[in-house]
Amino acid sequence: MLLRIPGVYAPQHDTWLLAGALAEHLLDPRTRVLDICTGTGALALRAAELGAGSVTAIDISHRAVLTARLNARARGCPIRVLQGSLTGPVRGERFELVISNPPYVPAEDDRIPGTGRARAWDAGTDGRALLDRICCQAPDVLAPGGMLLLAQSALSGVDKTQVMLEEQGLRVDVVARREIPFGPVLTARRRMLAARGIITAEQRNEEIVVIRGRQHP
């Protein structure tokens, strides 16, 4: 069980799919891990439990930072939790593994919420407001031979993520997939998404994927 302050994204299918992909990779005391958009800290905690030598977690939300710190303390995990935007707080550092489960739900407009629950999922009209920035920034904090594990919905353009990461010099593949029913947010936006051609009128499920990008040694 994880503590969660109201307004912080609760771990869901995408969290656990990414946690499963994380568990497939060997972590040891030499492994430095960065968790971007940490939320409750669930993935950072999983990395620490799997044996990572050091774990840093970042979130722009003060509530998420406090939640992750409380969970790390409750589990006895020495995780460094920082408040800030994406890789900004660790610019100049390098990590063997970067993991991220960012907001990726297509929204009504391109305004990114500064507060409120929607901040945890709204990501612009195409769902890529954070994904595009992570694709550009994450490779800069990867150590030689390092790896990125990134979760997103297929509704937000898996091909574009793969192309952007390849343009940054990473070797890219999809390591996990899971089809899940629409949650309350997507259900409420079905008509809007169908009008944009993002889904069909009858569609009730989305595919969540985990994309892996490897830095050349």
C-alpha cells in the first residue's frame, strides 16, 4: 500500500506495466536511476527494492514530492525526491536508467493545467506536451549505455516517440503492451476523440505501451 495525498496520481495499469518492464532489467549497487513524473514514488520505490544503488525521483507537483518522500520514508528507502520540471533539477548528472510515466491523455486544448487533478493526465490536444519534451531531454541525462523506459498510450503516437528517440541516437523498441478499458477521463472524452479521428466511434479500449530506448555505450 502507498500513501497518497489528494490530487496525486494514483498508480494504475500503466504504472504496473512499467514496473513489470523495470523488473526485467538487472539493477545493482552501481545503477543510478531517475524517475521523471514520479507521482506517489511507486516506480522509484520499485527501483530501490530491485537493488538500484541510488534513486532520484522528480515531480513538478509539491503534493507529489511530499507523497513520494513520505512513501520512501515509510518503506525505509533512501530516495532523493526533487521538485521541478522533468530533468531540470538534475541537469548535468547522468543515470544508467531513466523511467517515466508522464501525463499523456489528449485534452480539449493545449493549456497545461498548473493545478488540480487534471494536471496528472492532461497533455495538450495530441497528448504529447510532456512526451515530446522527455524524448528531447532524457537522452541528455543517460550515461553511456544507459536506458530509458517510457510509458504512454497508443492514442498519443507511439511511432512519433520512437522516431524522436531514434533521432536522439537511441536504439528503440517496444518491450510491453497491454490493452485496457477506457477509464473515466477517456470515457468522458470519447466524443471529442472520435471527432478528431484519434479513436473510432465504437472504441472503448486503449493500448498502453512501454518504450525502451538504449544509449550507445
